Amino acid sequence: MPADLQSKSEETPNYAALRTDPQGGRADLGSAVSMVGTCPYMCPDEELLRREREGDIQLLETPQPGTLHPESWTYRDTVVKRFRRSAADYKLDVPEWVRPPDVLERVCSYLEEWIMVR
């Protein structure tokens, strides 16, 4: 686990604050704007911490220095965000959870080079 995430591993994210309107109202689409993702990693920190806490990191996502991955790699370099559908009461359009195009390109390159080839 990266050093800066070890201190966050005890924190529990406030997922309730990320849910849609508690009264079930609809959003005003006239004020909608395009979202720009800000997650600089292949997997958002919140998901990485949750998956590590739950023991949900797969074997190919585990850094394997000397065999598969370079020595300096951590979970941030190997764990890939899982696919998840948004639900009626749970929005996934949080900029910190969405990767920008350059990060998506890095993820695709990683999956092709380190997973598909091996």
C-alpha cells in the first residue's frame, strides 16, 4: 500500500453525502455541466482502500517485483478500478472517481502489456 494511503486506511468515506437527492427529486438538467474526471490513478483511493480492507485485490493486481512488475511498483500502479453501474439511489459521477482520458490510456496500456500478454 502506498505510504500516503496507509494513514487514510482507517477513515471511512461518507458515502451518504454522495447519494442523490434524499427526497427523490429529479436534478435540474438545465444547470448540468460536463464532468471532468480528476482521478490520477488507475483505481480511486477510496476503492483501493476498500478493496484492500476487504481482501478483494486479485492476484494479477498484486505487485510482484522481480517476476511481473518493476521493484518500485505499489498497488496504485497495479490495481484497476472495477466496473460498477450506477443505481437510482447511488450516483457514480464523482470527479474523484472518474479517470481523465490520459489515465484511461495508461490503464489500457497496462492491461494490454502486463495482463493480456502474460
